[in-house]
Amino acid sequence: MNKKGYPKSYDVIIIGAGATGAGTARDCAMRGLSTLLVERFDFTAGATGRNHGLLHSGARYAVTDGESASECIKENMILRRIAAHCVEETGGLFVTLPEDDLDYQKLFIESCQKAGIDAKALDPAEAIAMEPAVNKDIIGAVTVPDGAVDPFRLTTANVIDARRHGADVLTYHEVVGLKMSNGRVTGVEVQDRSTGDIIAIESRLVINAGGIWGHGIAAKAGIRINMFPAKGALLIFGHRVNNVVINRCRKPADADILVPGDTISLIGTTSSRVPYDSVDNMDVTQEEVDVLLREGIKIAPSLAYTRILRAYAGVRPLIASDNDPSGRSISRGIVCLDHATRDGVEGFITISGGKLMTYRLMAQWATDLACKKLGVDAVCLTAEKPLPGSDGAKDRKQTAKSHIIELSTDQKAALGRHGSLAEEIKFGDDIDDSLVCECEQVSVGEIKYAIDKLHVNNLVNLRRRTRLGMGTCQGGICACRASAIMAKRFGNVAALGDLRSFVNERWKGMRPVGWGQTLVEADFAAWIYEGVGGLDAGDLKSTKNDALK
């Protein structure tokens, strides 16, 4: 054992704890491989936590990328079975606006059906009855089996199951080097971000699931991956404008999808190439906000007078094969690289491309290759075995409807977030039933559960596991309450720094949309934390989201 308490050697080390890395850790562990999952920040800190949460039917890619569309619809149906507590079966509409080409609808339906997607034309009046928020001027509509999926819950469930099957997990440990011997990768060197200590860990195989950061990881072994950093910006609105996913029926373009999720709706996305040195700090520009709002109003006119909670952006992990300036024509298909055959470097695999919808299939491809290289004969069971949270729910469809928030003490909101795992949350007394976050109905009992069971050690972790701070006040009130609970639980003398970091991260997303009620809310939060909480005004400025600094 090394000084961190982890074995010095594993069968497989997986770098990156987004959905793909977590899913790969689960698959590897389920097949009997000794597994370590390493992440430089927290679960879902990259692209996984910065998408629109769409349960893709694949229809969006049907015309331009039939293979990806086919993969999406198959994985869509699998996730409905194995991750019911992460999924909301909203249904989807692809609508044609007067400025769009109605002839495209025929090609769209034919392409969907060819990919195995159940797409049916609707009379515009039927579509408006199905989703009243949609633009009443639409001239065409198609139904597809889209839905919503929570990437935070989904990833956490995969990590929980990986750990249940014996996997180890290291968060806030950054891979700073790959151990090499005779042209073979034999492990990793990781740096503890809290202490600066360097730890060497050996393995028979390393899997690079670092997303857009995968090119830098591969470079540590002298390998070049031609990744295309495609930035996508999104806006979150303060309540659910729509209950059905609404898409523009046209070739993929900016701001052509409105997704409902939990208590909010969001419009996305833009697409623009960005330099590699900016991918760690994706600020949303005023121009991107203008585009998203202008085009979003065309889909749902009520967005014109709906409060915007925040803006955020992520970077798609595309692997380039052409010089497309936007990255939209690059396939969203899965790329699994065996660097032994590609680059002459044994013991190293990269899994990239794809999207949240195909994370499980990506993990299966990577684990299939890992087992082949390690001489392990074991089949993939991740498409059949339900994830923790969806393995004991009596009524999975009811469990999935997590956007129904009611003031009560029977943990309805927690049930929606955690599914059958909510049975482990303590409630029934005045303290544990007390609400810390009214917007998202997060109780003291749920926070204690997250700290004890869900790998939580700071407020950012807590937000991703419970949605605390994601509601209307953006953490303006609940963050201080939660900080006190965590300080008491951990005896944490760094609680003030953690709170400061959390509030600054919330402000970073509010700043690009800082007008009207959003600006009022930000001023109110500043008053609370400066005037009541004792944080200096100089502390409340936008900083990089890193709770350990």
C-alpha cells in the first residue's frame, strides 16, 4: 500500500471521472478487473456537467450522422431501463418555423426511421396542444422519443456501482505523468491537489477518458491526438417553460433546442472552435447570450420575458478529421484508440468522441478492448444491470418525475434525485426534515447522506449530488446554511474559503446575464455574504472554480 492507502498496482487505471470514465470504471470492475478511477477535480467537472441534459433519441443526428443516431436510440432505450431515476420521459418535438424549409421534414423523418427512431409527423395544432409553450406559428412538427437525463445523478450512480464492485476512486488528484518502461505505459503519477504530493501508481493498462483534456494526457506518452475543442454555450431559465423537449427541424445550428429538466428549462447550444489553452475557463460572451436568447424566443416566445438564472459553457471532446471551422460536421461517433497498434505504445487506450447519450457504449468499447489486451474473458453486463437508485424502485416512472416539487417531509424531491437510494436518507425528525435549499427541496438529512455516501467534501460536490444552489436564488441563502452543516460534519477550518469559492462560482454564471431580476438576486446575495456573513467585498469576485484554492 502507498501512503494514500491505495494499492500500488491495478489492472486498469482510468483517467477522468466524467460519465465515460465513471461508466468505464463500472464496466471494468463488474468484469473483475482491479480498477482505479482518477479525477483531477470532482465527478462531472468537465463536459459531462456542462451539457443540456438531453436524453437523445438520435433524431438530431439522423440526417447528418446516421451511425451516431442509431447508437443514440439504442442507448436511449437502455438508459430508460437501467437509469430510471436519472431519466424523465418527456417526449420530444421537432418543429418547423415559417423561416425553415418544410421539405426538410420529409428527409428528417425518413432518416430517423432508417436509424430505428420512431418519428411521426404531427399536425401543428396537435403539437401546440402537446406543448403549449411552442411557437404558435409553426408550420410542421414531428414527434420523437427524446427525454431528459440528469448527468450528475447518472455519473454518481456509475461511481457508486464501480465502488460496490471493488473499484477505488481518487478525486482532486491530477495525472501529471505517465510511467513508461520500454515503450509501454506502466502506470501514472498523480499529484494530490490539496497537499502537492506526487504519488506513483502502477497498472497493467491505462485508459484515457479525459475528454477534451485527453490530448494533453496522451501527449505525456509522446502521442498526438488531433482533438477539436468545440465550445458550446447554454442558458438556464428560472422555471420550466416547457415539459416536452423542443427542437428546430433543420440541420444542427445555434440555439435550436429547448430542454426541460428538474425545475428549469435550458436553451442550447452554440458551437465555436476555441484554443486549447482556454478550455479550463469557459466564459460565456455577451454575443453568445444574445444569439441564444434571440433564437430561443423563436422556439418558445415566452422566453422573452422569462428570468434567466445563469449562462454556462462546455467543450465537446471532438476528434477532428477536417477543417470545419465550427466543428458541426465532425462526427459525434465514438473513437476508441489502441495506442499499441496506432502509435506503438502498449498499455494505453484512449476513449473519446461520442456524447453523454452514448457514454455506456463508449465504456463497453473501452472495456472490451481492455479485457482483450489483458487476456480476460468476461462479458459486458452494464446494459442489463440497473444502476444504484434504479435497482429497487417500485414505480420507476413515478421515481423519474423529479421535477414535481412539493413542500413536505416525505422526501419526494430526494426520491426523484436518488431513486431507491433515498431509503438511506434519514428523515422523520425536525432537524433532518429541515430544508436547507427551498428552491430544490434539499433537506438536512439529504445533505448528511450526500456527505457520508456520495463522495462529498466541499460545496461544489454537494451541489452536483443534490442540486443545492441550482435553483432561483443560485445559492444566495442555502450555501451559507450548507456550509455550516459541512463545517460541523468535517470540523473544517477551511469552511469560509469553501463558501467563498462556491459563491464566486455561482456569480461566474450569473455575470453574463446580469440584468433585471438576476442582477437583483446577485446584489441580494452580495448583501447577505458581505453584510451578514462577513466576507469582504473583494472576496466576492469571479474566480476560477477550484474549491481547494
